[in-house]
Amino acid sequence: MMTPMANSSPRQWKDIAWLTALGSAGILLLSVGLNYLLLFSEALAPFGRSMVTAILLPVIVGGPLFLFIGLQRTELVRYRRELNKSATFDSLTGCLNRTVFTSMVERRATRPESSGPRSGAFLVIHPEHIRSINLRFGLGWGDEALRLIASTIQSSVRKEDLVGRIGTSMFGVFLPGATEDDAREIGDRIRARVAQAYFAPKGTADTLTISVGGVVFENELEFEDMFRSAESLLSGVGRQPGFQLSHLHN
């Protein structure tokens, strides 16, 4: 892994060298000037003048320097936190992005041979009429509809469940350990809450609807198998608001 210093360009190194030289020259001039002024002070003994120099210079130089370093360190931590967040979460909806969501589902849905069978459910959620909303009210309101649907999904699942944005207008929900009854209850709850969500683009009340396809499994299962099986059920509801759930025997 390349370090930031190794990636610095010759121009950046030149700027660093100039800053170092000017900073050192400034501190040197400050030290010489202070000692010169104190040399002619009759109010202080030689020991007192040396103590003033020893205390004052670190305060004048070290205080601003360490304040600057501290602020830069805080900014770097914030930047890294935002970078990690942007690499993990979808910027529009706040859900896990597809790459991270897929990886986390794969880890939870697969098992070592000694750990026993894994069970759970996987839901694919497709918001309806997003294209119509975009055409009627503009892309901004389409994005707002997706954000509202995403937040409703997140508030409707359990703490241990995973929610990811896996397509332009498609969400995935992984329910570890869920039974068929659990999956059906959660899917119905998501659909009901999305339909009840207040959405009024340009002051015109509109109802948001979703289609849900889901599979329940009892053994180790790859993400793509879960996704294909759940997505195929969406065509079973004709891309109309509905909920289809099947039990996948693997």
C-alpha cells in the first residue's frame, strides 16, 4: 500500500521544502530577536533572561504548531470516517451499497461445516412508479421517494437484519434466522408502512407502493441464488404491488 508521502509529486515536495525552510527561518529570527532584546534588559538577571527565553519560545512556537497539528489530525479522522462511510453506504438512501451488502450476506449465509445449518430469508423490494414520479415531478422527487422507501424499510426490519440498495430502484433485505412466518410478517409490515408513508411532491399527495419477492432457506446458500430466486417472484406479481414468498429447498 502506497503512503501519502510516497505519492507526493515533485511540486508538492518543493512546497513542503519551502514551508519547512520559511518556518525554520521565522523561528530562528524570533529566537535571535528575543534574545537580543533581553540582552539589554537591566530588569532581569542573566538567569531570568534565559528562563524567559526557555519558557516564552516554546509557548509562542509550540502552541500554534500543536494546535495546527491537532486540527489537521481531527480533519484527517473526519475525512477517513466519511471515506469509509461512502465506501460502505449508498449516498442517496443510506442503505448498504450493493458490494458491501452482498459481501455481508455471503458471510452470514455461508457456514463452516461444524457450525450447523443456517436458515433465514431474503427479500427483494421493487418500488413501483418511480419512473412515473420522475416524469411527472422531476428526478429530485424520484430520489425523495427512494429515500422515503429506504427509511421505511430500515425502520420496519429487526435490528440484526441487513438492508441494501442493490439496483437503481431495488432493495434487498436479508433476514438471518427468519422463519417463513417471520419473513411474511416483515414483508407485509414493510408494504403497509410504505403505503402509509406521507409523500406529497409539489403539494400533491401520492401513494408509494412496492412489490416484494422473497425466499426462505434452511441451508447454506450463495447470494446470487437467493437474489435470482427472490427476484423471479416479482414477475409473479406482474410488477404490481404485491408480495410473493417461496420456500427454497436447497
